[in-house]
Amino acid sequence: MCSSLYLKAAEVYSTLSALAEGIDTSIFWADMSADLKNYTVQIGQIQELVERPRIIEPLERPHETTEQLNRIDKKLDALLDSCKASQGVLDSLLLAYTLEIYLVDSAIASVVRPLVNISSDEILRKQYDEHIHRLVSGFRRYCNAHPHLITLTESLQWVYEANRISGTNGIGPNIIDMPDLRGALRIIRPLASLARRNEYTIAVFLVNSTTLREVYSHRDHKAYYRLLTSTHNSIKSIIRTSDILCRYDSDTFLVYLSRTKQTFLYHIGHRIMKHIHANEGVRSTGSVSIGGSYGYLRGDIETELSQYIEKAADCLTRARLAPKNKLLVE
């Protein structure tokens, strides 16, 4: 399925190339498309190795991985439809950024990286790195007047490097796709800068599970990391691919959202609660509490992000005073 995703993404780039206003940008998008087509061919050439015993271990969570790949496939369909209308180079670059965020998702990495790792071809190992660098260079070339967009590519590079280094055999508790707050802020800062410039709303959720806290207190590390991963995947399956999810502390996750309405926050918050309880199964005797903050960024990014996180933490504290399963957003 990953091959079809890469080819669909290549089709998006081919469309952008056909609609480009200048020869230079047309060649740039054509090169981006060629990168993915060539990468897909080379991955296909070693795909047969998957069927040989003991070469690649089965995915730890094949059902969850398949579900995420299907979600990415639908999102690529939407991008393919939206790119067919003629647009300027800045809009095209932002569309390409969104596309690549989908392609560096940990679900794809968990399938593709083992294939790349067993290949002795150093060119293949570096090929996708060069593809990402080509897009970053395109941002620098065409966005000189928009430095905040150049900064945005730092988040793409970080996500790609994190999932590449994580080594990848399924979605496990050690994967770097589950960063702590410090690591996630490297992604959030450029997104927040873009939100401030375009006057998009932002929101911060802090999601706390008392079941997670209870298992952690028992110091059963294997059970804790298993539940931590399950809770992480439960939240990730509900939020959008463009939203950022990270660990806040031992029993709390932080979610950064942008371009959303306050009414939608209550809808998604309740879905997160329901999904966490469903995945906890027989353990689901505890409470899931969510504190959230919502608004616009007007001033210094670092200062205001800290204020939104502090407000979400205050709302979480008050939500946890409720008997069970409280969502409070201000």
C-alpha cells in the first residue's frame, strides 16, 4: 500500500508541474514527482524480501498501521483534488508541505524503513533524504520574502529525522513519534508562527488518564509502556494529521491544534475520551480528564504558547476535580 501512496503523491507533484506558471517551478515540481516515482520503483525491487522468513519481523500492530495508512490515502485523495485548480507557488509549497507531513508519518516509516535498512544500496538509503532537502531548498528559493514559511520546513525535517532514526518495526513505545514536550515544541513553534501571521486560531489540550497514572504508580514498566502506547495511539487516531501530539508527563498528553473552532474542540475532546476508554478495555475504570485553551496568537510566540499551556493545565486541574470524565476548555 505504501507504494500506491508514494505514486499518488507523485501524481500530485506532476499536477503541480503541469499547472506551474513558470518553467523553473514546473521543473522543480517535475523533479519532486520523479523522486517519488524512482523511490517507489526501488522499494518495489526489494519488496519480495518481505516474504522471505526471518528477514523482516511482522509489524507489532498491523491493524493500527493499516488503519493509519488508509487515513493517509484518503487525505492524499483530497490533496490531489485540491491541487488540480491553478494556484500560485506559495500555495503549492504549502500543499507540498502538507503532503510530505503525511508521507513521513510513522505508519509509513514502520513499513518502508525495514526494507531500506536491509538494502545494501547507499543511494536508496539517502534518496528520500535528498527528496526532503529538495523541498526545503524550494522553500528557500521561492519564499525569500516569507521567512516564516522557511522556518516551517524545520518541523518537517524534525518529524522525518525522528521517524527515520527511530528504526521502526511497528508503532512501539520507544518510537520517537511520541516525543516529549521539549521535542514537540520544535515542531509547534513554526506552526504557531504561521498561525499568528495568518490569524488562525490555535488550541492546546492536556489529556490525563487516571488509569495510566495508576499503572505507572505500580512500577510495572512493561504494562505502563503498553498502556502509554495504546493511549497515544487512541488520541492520534482521533486528531488530524496536522495536529501535534506529545507526552506532557507520566500520565498526561499534550495536543496542539490549529485552524479549529471551539465547538469542534468539545466534539473531538469527547471522542478522545471515548476512544481511550474503549482501548483500555477491562482497565477502563478510571477517569479521562481534558483541560484546554483556545484563541489567537498576537505577540511573542514563546510567551504566548507558555500561557496557553498554563491555561490548559489550570483547566485540567479543575476538570480533574469532577467525579469522572470532565472536559473544560477556556
